[in-house]
Amino acid sequence: MTEPAPVDLLELNAPAEWMDFNGHMNVASYVMSFDRAMDVFLDRCGLGQAYAEQKAGSVFALQNHIHYLKEVKESERVSITLQMLDVDEKRLHVFLRMFNKTHDYLAATSELLAIHVDMAIRSSSAFPQPARQALTAILEKHQQIRRPALAGRGIGTRVKM
């Protein structure tokens, strides 16, 4: 039996147009990369673009917290994984990791809270049952993985004890 592992979602080379004047990937490109990875995940769960195009529902971001840990430079290979932290009838809490495959390190993380929305009324609503079952099955596996140390962290200039 294999150990539960985060879901592999996306792998790509960082293009030149994603670099900023500091010679590394810009902030918007990290956000876009994590967002693209979430699109892959939502597609796999039946909640992606095809679902949204049916005008039935969609998934909206409520909160996102990114940790920029190490630089990613032009042409370096990165991969993104997802660990499910929680899910309820209409919300999804996930933790994404961006690995620099070229130099073998964790480059950034993104903790995301998202909500299912009924697009007919543009208000929160319960996930459709098949998607809820898929999300719950992933959560059950991922609860066996150690919770990421960076999950749930606040932001500020001083550490409060």
C-alpha cells in the first residue's frame, strides 16, 4: 500500500515574460501559476471550466496566502502539488506547493480558501454531490499527511507569543 501524497497538478518552465527587473519570477506569475494549478484540480473534480460554462456553478477564491521562499529564474522547471486541508458543503481549503525542479527546492506555497457559487444567483451554494464525494475522498487520504507548517500562518512584522 502506498502512502498518501499531495496531488501532482502542473509542471512547466518559467518563461522570460514572467521575470521582473530583479531577474526572477514576478509576484503575478506565482499567483497565475497557482491559479492554473487550481484550474487543473477543479477540472479533475468536475468543477472546472466545462462546469462553469454550463452556468451551473463555479468556484471562487475567498482568501489566498502566498509564501515566497526561494527565487525561480527564467527557464527553470517548476511543479505544483495540492494537499487538501479541509472541505465542507460549500468551501474548500487547500495548500499548494511550488517546487523548483531544476534545483530541487520548495520555491513557494499558496494556501487557498475557496467557495462554490451557484452562478444563476451568484451566491454561495453546496457543491454538487459527485464533486463533494470526490473532494471528501481526497480529504480522507490527505488527512493522513502531516499538516504543512506554513498552513494557517498570519502575516505581520512581529512574532506574537
